[in-house]
Amino acid sequence: MNNKSIHIIYTCLFFALTSTIRAQTIQSLDSVEHTVFLIGDAGEPKSKTSEVFDLLLKQVKPVETKSTIVFLGDNIYPGGMPSENETGRESAEKIISYQLNQLKKSRATTYYIPGNHDWNRGKKNGLSHLLNEENIIEKKLDKGDSFIPSNGCPGPVQINVTHNLVLIAIDTQWWLHQHEKPPLKRSDCKEASTADVIKNLKKILAKNKNKNIIVVGHHPLMSRGDHGGYYSLKNHIFPLTNFYKNLFIPLPIIGSIYPFYRSTIGNIQDLAHPKYKYMIRQLNEVFNGYDNLVYAAGHEHNLEYFFKNNQHFIVSGSGSKTSYAKKMKLPNFTSERKGFFKLSYMKNGSVHMETYGIVDGIGKLLFQKVIIQPKES
């Protein structure tokens, strides 16, 4: 056989292979009913987020007409959107303008939910910073009611994404905020107390018990990061790096006091704090029994997935920075990479989860799993 014949054979094989791959890709996309992208804590300047946004938009592009992007809070560091006469306004506008300019390139539906930093880290003027942020996001993005829940209300807010998929948004920082918050007047919000939130959440879940449900809130209900009281050996030996990244002063034994405090008592943003514990208990009781439910949060600057009591818990808070996450055995997963989660809701009722991250400057698939099996005919 001469070289020309070999070349022809290889060319035919190449075109046959690429045609098969292309056909499989089209078939795969045809079987997807809707795709949800989950990215949290993306509120740092462009220099720290551009790689993640590039990767996100690349993944969104093939499915943008039937996809939803949800930003899981802490959308602007360090304290949401200050008023026009406050320090930090210009920096905050640059951060959110970069995000919104990127998102305008896509036809995907986009939602933002609030985090503790959007409430200005729980300070007295937190509500004004939150309302400023909602106003500027919806004005610049110009895609309707994109900041949910609205007006500093706690939610729940129900979005019927498809006839088989419901998105429910709650403002978990509302539960933890210790200063002024809605409802300031009786007419401000449907929900005036945590009891109202739980009552309405129960109603929404019961009404949609035969659909796929995704609940989004900023604070995780379980975590293997620092808010969950988990720290690396480096943090124990060099505890000052918790506050200043490059301050490597060895303080063994003394350095373990801070992690012990965060894991047993905690500040109000930690899972160990009594108010946070109460919120976790209340939400878990409502979610109990719904094996078609995914709860997604940010807050921790890492990527985590938990499977517990036939339910799925996602932490996707590394949109712009990273922190320690304790390794776990399958089916659970953790990563300290910048990145996001992708949930593909299939027409047969199954849900495919993929986790993408930045590895040496390149976007890569880190983890994948079918988390909900196809529904029986």
C-alpha cells in the first residue's frame, strides 16, 4: 500500500470520527431541557475573575438559549454597593460593571442573590448597600427582575424555569443580619418573620414535589471550609495568614485557638454560631424527604458537593478567590480551585452535575456525576 492510499484511509477515518463526535454532541444537547450554572463570591476586580468568566461564558455558549446563570451572593467585595457619596463607590461600580458587561454577551437568563458582603458585612448601613446593588444590577443588565429576592426581603421567590424545573431563591443573610432589614412596613414583604419564610417555602416545595427543585441561598448548610471550622495545617502553624495572606509568623499551639473558636462558637457567619445553626436546622427540616432537591450556596471560597439523606448540597463560592477545603471521599467532592458548578437538567428527568475549575490558567472539568437518575416512565 503506497503513502497516497494510507493518507486517503486516514482522511476518511478522521472525517468519520469527527462526524460521529459532532452527532453525539448534537444528540447530547438535544437531550438537555435546561442548564443551570452556579457561581458564587465573584465580587473581586477583573484581574481576579476574568479567567473564571471566560470559562463560564465558554460553557454557556452552546446552551445559552436554554440556560440560567445564578450568582450566589458576595457579588461585590468588600461591602456591596456604597451610596454615591460613600468611600468605595467607584471601585464597586467597576467590579459589577465588568461582570454585567460580560453577561450581556450571552442570551442566558441571569439572576443575582445577596450575600453577607452585599449587606456590607452585616453593618448598620447594610440594607442601603444592598438596595443600591439591586438597583444598579437591574438597571445595567436590563433583563428585568434579575436580583432576587427583591428589596431586601427574605423570600422565598419561585421562578418556574421550565415545566419540570423550579428555582427558589432565599436571602440567608436576612436571617443573620442584626440591624435594619425589611419588612420595615407591613406592606414591604410577604414574609415578616422566619416562620413566614418556612411556611411559604413548605408550600412551594409541596406544590412542586413532582418536579426538579433547586434552592439557592448564599450560606451553605454544610461545609468543609473555614466557615465550617476546617483549617489546614498551615493555618494552625501560621494563623496570621488567616488575616494577612503573606504573614508567615509561626505560632504553633496558639495558632489552633482561632480554628477551635470558629469550629465551636464561631462568629455569626460560621456554621457553629447559634443563629446560623438555627437557620440550618429550620431549612433542613423543610427539605427533608425531597430527593429531587438541590441546595446551592456560596460563602466558602471553594467548590464542594455533599450527598446526604438522598439530597444534594453544593457550595460554589470560588468565583474570584479560593480557600482551604478538607478532602472528602466519594460521592462527596471538594476542590480549592476557582470555578463553578453546571447542572444539566435532562428531558428524561435526570440531572447531570459537572464542576469546572481553573488549573494552571486553563479551564478544566474537575468532577462529574449523575446526581438524580432518570424518572421512570
